[in-house]
Amino acid sequence: MIVCVAVVGHQNNPLYIQSFTEADDALKLHHIVHCSLDVVDERVNNPKKSGLTLNETFLGLLYPTENYKVYGYLTNTKVKFILVTTDLDVRDADVRNLRYGIAKFFRRFHAAYVDAVSNPFHVPGKRITSRTFAERVSNIVKSFGLSSAG
Amino acid sequence: MANYLAQFQTIKNSCDHIVIAVEDVSDLWPNIKSGFEERVPIKRASLNNKTRNPVLVENFPCEFILTTDSRLRSRFPQEQSLFWFREPYATIVLVTCEDLDEFKTILKPRLKLIVQNDEKEWFIVFVSRAHPSNDNAVKMAKKVYAKLEVDFSTKKRERCCKYDIHGPEANFWDDLESKIMECVRNTLDRRVQFYEDEIRKLTEQRFMPVWNFCNFFILKESLAFMFEMAHLYEDALREYDELELCYLETVNMPGKQREFGGVDHGDDWAALLNHENKPLTQIVQDDSFREFEFRQYLFSYQSKLLFKLNRPFEVASRGHSFIIGFSKALTLHENMLPFCMREVWVITACLALINATASRNYDGLVAPDIEKEFYRLKGDLYSLCRVKFMRLAYLIGYGADIEKSPVNSALLSMLPWPKPPVWPSVPPDASPEVLEKEKVILQATPKIKHFGIQRKPLPVEPSVLLREANRRRASLSAGNVFEVFDGRPALIDGSASDASSRIPLSKKMNTISMLRTNSSPGTFDGSVDRPMRLAEIYVAAEHALKHTISDADLWKALSSVEEFEKKYLELTKGAADNYHHSWWKRHGVVLDGEIAAVCFGHGNFDLAAKSYEKVCALYAGEGWQDLLADVLPNLAECQKMLNDQAGYLASCVKLLSLDKGLFSTKERQAFQAEVLRLARSEMKDPVPLDVSSLITFSGNPGPPLELCDGDPGILSVTVWSGFPDDITLDSLSLTLTATFNADEGAKALRSSTATILKPGRNTITLALPPQRPGSYVLGALTGQIGQLRFRSHSFSKGGPADSDDFMSYEKPTKPILKVFKPRPLVDLAAAISSALLINETQWVGVIVRPIDYSLKGAVLYIDTGPGLNIEESHVIEMETCVKISQSSAEMMNCKGTQKDCSLAPIKEFQQLKLHNGRIEFPAWASDTNSVIWIPVRAISDSLPRGSSSVTPQKQSNLDGMRTIALKLEFGVSHNQIFERHLHFTDPFHVSTRVADKCNDGTLLLQVILHSQVKATLTIYDAWLELQDGFIHTGQGTGRPTSSFFPLMISPTSRAGIMFSIRLGKVIDKDTSFIHKACYYVETKHRAFNVIRSKAVQGSCHGTLNDLMSRLKFEFASCLKKFSWITDEVEALETESILNIRYGISGERTNGAHPPVAVDGIETEDARQDLLFKSAIVLQRPVLDPCLAVGFLPLPSTGLSVGQLITMQWRVERLKGPEDNGISEHNGEVLYEVSANSENWMLAGRKRGHVTLSTIQGSRIVISVLCVPLVAGYVRPPQLGLPEVDESNISCNPPGPHLVCVMPPALSSSFCIPP
């Protein structure tokens, strides 16, 4: 289950963060997303070590903890997409699968983001307040839950 | 083969290095042993690794053991092959011999026997005991050695070396070492080959039923162990890795369900680094090993090798993933393991790894990124340990002491509860403990946050423990074990897969019965019906844990809240420190916050504040406001406790400036109240505070305020207040920064009156003193609230402060104020350039053109120069200037907007009064061009003079120039002084010429009038007052015929008037005076007569006095009159006066115009006749000959020297006696002939009087006889009339200038023939 998706700006500032949990605990997800930036930074700063190729936007699994997983995606403009999920037994092969994996999810998320920031009334570098974007993201999250379940 | 396991273990433990056998043939070993053993370990050795690549091993350890030693004897052949790794790797045969025969007969056969075994790698060391001084012996030894070499060494391989006991050769030891290593290498290669073959064989059988993992393990580990002995750790590690892989494959093979292990006492204490924890024999299960122990066993060997390879980083990295992986395995088997076994194991495993790697920091030995990664891993281990530790602590009731921070919530709330098959129940004798816990629970008060902030604490549990625990019990209490297991997957939320479903039912039954926590059936019954209370759950968990935990330290750490906090702090600090050394700064800082929370709880506010500051800086720096809002109140509280007013205020301001949605209005009001409370009352000293995030300001939209140099103004600024309520600022000042000059300090505009800022947008106006030219941007806003000096630097774009302001782009600093360089602000120009009439009151127009500047309240001072006079009594007129072309800029405007242009000029007209030389401008004139008409009269005393056509007089404009000084006061201190030249002129310039001179002496005097003004002049009358010596012809007054008038003269054109005059008598001045004086006296004669007669008649004294005074008066008037007459005579007689009565019709906007009626009774139709007077000088004709002298022609023969000739002049009287100006003496004329006496000789009277009749036309001839004396062109004698002015003499015909005198004619009588 995807519990949280976030867009983080190129200065590591949150642009959009949405949790999908029932409980009133968004703050902990803020924390998880924020701390996962450590890993993104590390990957970006040590591309050799992480085996990250320059033109690969999907960062893969950032955070292998026991209880949740954090995936990252880095756009060319250094905007990061972070996904927190509690699905623990996703295999790496599935993650990178462009048809139904998390990489696919990020592609769609990226498209939604691009549409949102293309709005002439959006100030770049500011929080995304578009409701359309929020709806679209939640649709993506829902449909991802369905496809991954199926 | 598994039977050998125990033996294998003992062998492994007993030998850890390579053995080299020494075959001491000649009993030499004791003598040379020390020398040999000194060489061990061998410094450098070259070996082949598994892939047959040479590897250099340093400090290669080995041991020399005599073949006779017990350790090398009595081994069974099977053992030998199985544990081959412990057999000697080389055999050194020590021999000595001093006799060749002995060698041949005894030694050689014996050696052959020894070395015949192919299995062995051997070489011979020949020990020479010959003393170097004993040559014979030395020679002998050499011979024997040579023989030995021949017999045992082959071409392929040297197998002999010679050792001199009295002093080995220098290269002996190297030789020895290389030979040893050669043997070892060969043996090792052979044995590796052997093991590999064996392993391959086994691997091929892997999927057969006979396959036994233990056998495979022994072979594999033997190989690994051999590598390890040879210091080929890499290869050894690879073997273990392969072993692990193979094991994991077999252990997870379906169908083979094995015991997991981990149920023994002490198993909770992770043994992942302790390979001696349990003998392998204990963990053998069927043909394999128990997973729990064996995986730890493998990992311990891997880590041992990694440490030997000096790769602690890999230990940590593999260890971390091992723990995670192993923890999963534990989860799968959780229902068979003791309560919380998994958590305890992870804690101990992490601590073990941390301790093992703690002393092995790289300290710059490796690449920095590896080092950082190492620290990161250690941080991870600490963190993992910390989480599990917290979980345990929560279970036993320390949950209240766990900070409900985001980090703890993130870690704990998604971590599932332990899943024991049955939740432990309360031991029977634990009721006091339960009471104790309940007391604690009741006493625990929820932490009240500062400022009365109320937030639901973040969860640190995945679900409510009470429910979870009771559910696990309740399901059991149903009594149907099968139902419990079958039904559970449906009950559980499904977040974690449940391993129990995979376990066959029969096993499940066993597991239940095996449960350690299930202490007695009695307790079951006692609490089955009633759900446990929270305190009971805690106590039960505590008791269960006590059973589980075998690590005394860990148990101690959980024994009390204090100990828990100690351990918690230790783990948190460990994690934070390591993260700080790694890339993961955020993790470190966040954990610092956790440390701060503990410090805060203990009242150590100083430390807490420092850590909180770091956390806040991290969140604020990247704009994570939600997280910041969670921590910042804590920091504020610390600062408050520490009495750090500045910090506390800054925190309050920061809290206020956070996103408005993060705090309720009430909370925000509390923040503001705190700020105000401090500012107004508590602080003693002023405290500076940056409120940039809270109070922002910007200039008003639109163009900047534009001011001219030196002008004050009023600046309007928009200020956004982020305070939730109105806030009163005691004072406010705003700095302006000049963009042109950075050095120039910012100028502050102050408003000392209190300003009240409403929440949101406020407009503030500030008085702006005059500024230097340039453009200014807003600098900073400062102000004072009580003792608080606040300061704001941030601009807003015209909206409220951006919530994440740190991110905002560099805002363009829009100038708010532009002060222009000194420039003309107004221009005063004369309205017309053409000349005005002099000596008449004329409208002088001054165009006032404000240049983008308001002339509101302007005052014009007029100062006329000499020769100018303003009619102060007259009104001054002011009107809109309609000449658009005055300003090219306006022209442009007009072109652009025709419509506007036509609408724009609204004609204004106003009459103003001049008071003390100043005119106040009306309001309408402040922005538009206007023209002021001032009535001015230029005064000129001098009479204009006409010029003659004979001597044209250059007209000088300077005469008519006047200067008017205008001072315009406007703005604040702008007064500009203008000097404008005005040109005045007479209406006409007069020139005269004599048009004709008639025979009767009449002169036609043409007077040409040049119009000087741009106005039509009409001449109504003209008359000429002639000077002495001229008179008008006829008896007229000299007026032209009146029918010519009126005569119109167009602007700048000319007209002529002809006067007919003739020369008159020149009246002598004196005569004239006498005439006039006498005439006057005659008129006065009567008055004097009256006085005289009165004096004769009356004798009274009073009357006389009266008469005397009257007489005196009369005399005085006479004298006065005389002086007048003198003047008159002097004046009149020299020049004539032309009088012209004329009218003018012109516009003041064009130039000259009719004079302003000063008295104001001017009527439209009243014709104003003006009089123009001009002096004309008439000169009597200069040439007026009365005598004519004519030179009579000379004889035609020419003149020659010495020839007598007569020169004749004729003198003729041209005029009659009446108008003869020549002084005459009785009709006689004095003549004189002058000649150069060198050239001429004159005969006769050269000077004398001749009689010439005074009748006109009388003539006489004067003859003089003269002889030329020199030849050439000479001047002839001249006749002069000394008494007659030369001008009265006309030479007709004129005499020659030069005459040609020939040389004298030759005389024949004097001729002498040559």
C-alpha cells in the first residue's frame, strides 16, 4: 500500500506531500520523506558508487527498512519524487518493470507533475496547490494499488 | 562422514598454520633449529590462489616439525586424505656428510628411500660442518655437495641447497625460503585440486537423495580452512560465501521441513560474530544444520575473514543486511520462538556488530566515500537497535517516556507488534507489580506543549496494544486451537504474512505445547474470561521478556525507566554521531532532536536548546514547515527557560511566520502575546530581532515616486503584517538604499508616531526629506515595539509573505523612488522675439513652461533693469500658452494622441496684480505652460537719429536692448533666476538722401522710413523742423501734401516722404541769441514798467519789499529764459527734427502693438496717435566755388631747359557779390605762384594782388615768365590764392601735375668737331 507520495524541489524543499493513511500521522511521513533525501543526495553525489547512470531518472529503492520501503525518482531539474510504501515483498525486477512496476508509477506521476507546473499560475519552486494535481495523484496511487494487487 | 564433524572441529581448532616436516637424517636439527625458526614467519611468499593466479602473501606463518614428532605420526590414511589440509606442505631433508664413500654407500640410498614418495614435496639441505680454516674439510664438503646435487637435482628443479654451519652464505636463507615456498605452493595447488574435485563430485550429486550437506560442508570448510592457513583469505571467504549460498538453497528447499533452532537458552543473544558459540555437532539436524545457529556460524566466519582482510566496512555492510534478513527469518518462525526473541536478537546482534567494528575505524585509510558509508552503516545499526529497544521498552510500559516525535513514530508505528502465538499472561504473584504499573499509568500526565499547543500525539504503535494483546489471548480462550490458527489470517490486518499458515497442523500443536511463556495452565484459566488491563499486559510482557533475555546488560537496561533512558540515549547518540560522519546528515540531526528531547525532559535546557537549534535550522533551511512546527515550540520553551530572550523572540517570530494552517489562531495569538509581553514589560535592555519573515514590505505598485533634486515628498509603502492581531509599533523607520552608490549609507525615514499594523496589508506613509539624486530601493524596515528593536529585510511582491520564503527567487529590487539630477525644472522665455516699441508701454510676454514639475504656489519676482519700467498699477495678465510647438515633447504627445491634444488646452485667463514686484501664480498654471503679459515701458532719452544715404549709419540693436530679471520661486527651495533680454525699438528707422538738386537751389530731400516692428504702422502726419541754414521752399511748414495721409506701412517695409527744401541763411548763434533774448526782454518790458511805475507810486515798505521780490523773480525768470534760449539755440541749430504722427496696429503675440493704456480708460476705437521724432542732420553743400582758376595751355613746341616760356592762369569769378563767401579786399585777389626753385626760374612778381571785378563772370589772366632749369618731368609752377579757401576754388581746366622739359637745344657755336 502506498502510504505517501511527495514532490521535493531542487533545493530539497517540499513541493507536494500527500499521505494516504487513515491515521493522523502525516508528520511521520514527512519525516520519512525528508530523511530519504539523505539517500537521494548520496546517490546523486556518488553516482559511481550507486551505479546510477546519468540519464536514469528512477532511483530505485532508497531505503530498505524492515517495515516500509522508500522509492525515489529524480527529474532532470533535480526535482525528486518520493514514494513510501508498506509493500515489503516487491521484488526488484517488479520495481523496474515499466508496465506495472513502481517505475511506471513514477512515469505517470512525473507526467502529472509536469502538467501541474506547466500551469502559468504556478510559481516554480513553490508548493503545488493544484487540486487537479492532487486528484490525479490520488488516482494514480489508487490505480497502482489495483494493478499491483492484481 | 558427518561423524567426522567433531574431529574436524578439534583439528581445525588445534592447527592454524602450515606445517613443514623436517627429515633430520643426520641429527642436525637441534643445532640449526634456532636459525631456521628465526626465519619464520616468512616475510614474503608467493602462492597461487584458487584460480591459479600468483598472490603475494606477507608474513607467511609456518612451523617446522620433525617427522619423528608425534603430531605427524600415527594417522590413519583415511583421516589423512580427509583432513589433508593439516599434513606437512614441505619436507626438508637435513643431511651432512664429509666423505664421498660414505655418501655413496650410506647416505644416498637412504635419501633415495626418503624422497621416493611422490606425494611429498621435498628438498635437501646439505649442512656443511667444515670449519672455514680447514681447507681440506671445506673441499671435501664441496665435493660431497656437488655429488649430492648431481644425484638429486634435476634440470627442472633444484632440490639441494647448502648450509654452512659456521657461517651460512649470504643467499642461503633466501634460497631456503624460496625452496620452502616452492614446495608449499606445489602442495597447496595439488591439495586445492583434490578438494575441488571432491567438491565437484558432491555438487553433482546435490539433488540426489543421498546428498548430505554435512559432507559438503566438511569438504568446503576444509578447503576454506586451508586457504585461511595459507593466508589466502579472499579465497577462504569465497568458499564460505559459496557455502552460505548452497546452504540457503538447501534449507529453503520445499518438502524438507527442519527445525529452525533458537529455542535454547541464550539463543536470544546473537552469536553472529561468535563462531565458538555452539559446537557444530549440536546443531546437526539429519544431514544438515539448524538454520538459526548455522547461519550465524557462517556469518561469524565470514566476518572473521573480513576482519583479517581489514575490511570492517564489509562486516558492517554484510552484517546489516544479514540482520535484516535474519530478522525476517525470525519473523517466519516467530510463533515457535520465545516472546520477543526477534527483537532481542536484533538488539544484541546490532550491538555485537557495533562493538566489533567500533575499534576498527578506517581513519582516512580508505576512500572517503567508503568511510562515510561505513559510518552510515554503523548509524543504521544503532538506529535499528534503537528501534527494537524502544519496542521492548514500550511493551513493558515505558511508552510514556518515549518521545512521540516523527522519527520515533515513523520507526515504531509501522513496526508490527511481536506475534507470539499467545500473548503472555500475568504470572500469579505479580499483582503488586501490576498495581505499581497502574499507578505509573495513572500518574503519567500527557506532556503539555508550550504556548498551549494541543496536538494529537503521533502514534508509536502500529495498533492499540491493549486490543492486540487481548485479541491474541481471546482467540486462544475460545479453546479451539485449530480455529485460532485458521481464523487468524482473517483477523490480522494482513500487513505481514503469517508464517504459521504454512506450518502443518501437527507441528502447530507441538509449538503450542512448547511455548515457554505458557508458564502454567492455571494462569490461563484465571485470566481467560477477563481481558487484560494495560498494566497487566506490561507486567506480563516484562516477565516474558525476563525469560527471553539472557544478556544481563540488556535486561538491566530494561529494568527501570532510568536505565532505559540511559541506554536509549546511548543508542541515539551512537546513531546520531555516526550519521553525522556519513552522508546522512539529516538522519543525524533528527536524532539530535531526540537527544534534545531527553535533555529537555531532564531539565538540561542548554544542551537541549543547542540540539533543537540544529534540528530547527535543518527543517527551516529546507522549508519543511510541518516538521519545524513540531520542534520549534520545544526550542522556544528551552530558550524561555534559559532566559535567552533574543532567541525566544526569534523563535516566536519564526512560529508566527510559519504557514498559517500549521497553528490555530489561538495558538498564533499566544505567540504574539509572548512577543508583546517580552517587548513591553520584561526586557530591560533593547533586544534586536529580525522579523523579516513576519513583516514584509514593498513599494506601491506602479511607477516609482519621482522627485527632483532637493524636493521632499511623501513615500507610501505597503507593509504586510503576519501577526494574527493588530500590533502597535512604537516607531517605524524605513531605510532607502541608493542603487547608484553602495558606499552611501542607507538613509532612514522615520515615523516616530505609533503605527498600528493590522493583520495583512497596511499602507504606511512616511515623510521623505530631500534626497540626493539617484534611484532608491527599499532597504530595511526597522522599528520598535517596547524594548524590542525589530528589523525586516524582506520585500514582498505585493502579496503576503511567502510561506516558504527561503526559496523565493531573488526579487528584482524595484526602485521605489527616483530623485533626478539637478535639471531645469522650469523655463521662462520671452513670448516674442520681435522688437517692441520703445518709450511706450508694451506687453512683454513671458512664457512659463514647467518641465515635468509642478509650479504649485510659485511666485514670480520681476526686477526690471535700467531703462525699463513696469506699470505697477496695471494688471498683469496670465493665460494658457497655446503654442504647443513650444515643447517638442508635447509635440510628440500631440502626434500620438490627436484627440487628447485637441481636448487638452483649456484656455485659462486671469488677471493678476503685481505686489512689490511679485506675482503669485494661480493654481491652474502649476502644470501647464502659461504666458504672463507684463506691461513694461522701455525708456530711452536719446532721440533716434536718421542716417544719410551718403554716410549710411550702422544701426545698433544694443540701444534698444533691455534686460529683465525674473526670479521664479517654486517647490520647496527651488528658485531660479532668469535674465531675459527684451528688444525695444523705435517704430521707424529714418534715412535721408537728397534726391535731386535743382538749378534754383531747391533740394528734394527724400526721407525713407524703415518699419522696425512687426506691426502695421499708419502715418497720419509728418513734418520736418529744419535746422539752421535750411528752409522750406515756399512759405509752407514743410508738411507734405495731406492727401498722402494716412500712409500705411506694412511690417518691415519701407516708405518714403519727399520734402522740398532749400539752403537758407546761416544764422549766427550769437545773432540768434540776441534776437531771441531781445524779443523776450521786450515781452518782459511791460512787466518791468509795471514794477517801476508801482515803485514810483507807492512808497510803503511792504509794497517795496513785494516789488523787490517780484523784480528778483522776474530777473531770475529772465536769466532762466536766457539759459533756455542758449540751449535752444545750441540745440536747434545743428539738426533737423522729423516728426511723424503715427498709429500702430499689432498683436502683442506677434510683436509691437498699440501701447497699453495705463490709466485703464483705453477704449477700443480710440485711435492712439503716437509721435515719433527723429533727428536728421542736414549738411550744407561742401563744395561751393566762387572763383575758378584755369591753367592756360603751354606752347605746343614743348619745353626745353633754358627756354623762356610764359605760364598763364585765368582767374574767373563765378558768383556775384551777394553770396560770396570770400573775404575780399576791394575786389582784389591775392595770388601767389610757387615753384621749385631748383627746377624753375621765375621772372616777374610771384606774389601780389590783382584786381578782379566783383561782378559774376569777370575774369583776369595772370602771367608769369619762367625758365625750366632741369630736364625731365617736373612739377610746373602752381598758382595759389592764399586768401581764398580752397573749397571755394574750382580748378577749371585743371593744371597739369607734371610737364615734360626737354634738354636744351644743342648750340652749334659750341660744337667742337671730334
